[in-house]
Amino acid sequence: YFSMKPISRYLWSYLILNTGIFLFQAVMTLAISQYFGVPGEDIGYYLAIQWVLIAFNQGYLFSRFWTKKFTPYASIIGLHVIGMIVFMLMGTVQNWTFFVILWLGISPLSSLIGAFYTTEIIAHTDKKEAGGVNGILSSIGSITMIVGPLIGGFLLSTSIRTFWWTAFFVLISLLIMLSQRKKI
């Protein structure tokens, strides 16, 4: 599937993006505790708020707003750009309040990108291959759930801001998407 012309770049981009996202998600609570000294219980409250925002965004706004205002490809590109900027800022901010605003602000948006990728990839897939492509997308998710945390754990142990590396993975994924030569 990675060699199929219509979807190859999408799959590579999705693989790299998911690696960065899972790198971030796997070590986020440890990084927040390390960088800002926030206790785990407090982080749990912020995670609960994050998931309420994600549920509202996916369950309500996705079909009523996002898919009506933006094409899947434009959404993917826009979310990459916003994500890259936000993760770069998260890697540099020293103020906990500003960090929380960035973190909670990016969460609902990052929850959309997988749905937009799936929509765009399936649209460029022969209908006979759609089931196989869905399986590949699930496999990519599973692989990146292993690789991302391994990279994140290593980076966290080296005092390298993991958020910058997430921004780097998002940038590489964005460049692959832009190489599609498709109009937004």
C-alpha cells in the first residue's frame, strides 16, 4: 500500500505524523511534571478537561462545522501548520498558564486530523482496496503507538524538549503532504 501512487504520500505522512503525536502523548504527563513541576493529580484534571473538549469537537463540531467549512486536504494542511506552531511554542514557553492554553487549544484540533486523513486516503483508493487501506491505517496507528513512546522516552531522558521533536515530525509530515501538489 505504501507503494500505491494515489495514497503513498498520504500513508507516509500519516505514519510520520502519528509517530510525533504518540511521542507527545506518551510522555506528555511526565514532561509536564518535569518541566513545570505540576503534580500528577493536577495533570489528571487537565486531561479530563482535554477529553471533554475532544469529545465535543469530534461528536458535535466535526459534522456540523469542520466538514462543512473545510475540505479534508485543506484541513490536514491547516492542522499541520497550527500543530507545528503550537508544539514549537510548547517547547519554549516557561509559563504554565500559557502552556495549558496551548495544550488544551491543540487537543480538539489534533483529534480531527485522523478522521480527515482517513477521508482523504479512502477518497483516493479504489473501492475494492478500501478495506485493506483501513487495515493499513489501523496498523500504522499500532506501530506508531510503539515507536512514538520509545522515541519520547529517550528524548525525555536526555533533557531535550519533546515538544520540539513533535513539531519536527509534524513538519516532515506537512512537507510530504505539500508534495502532493494538490490545491487546498
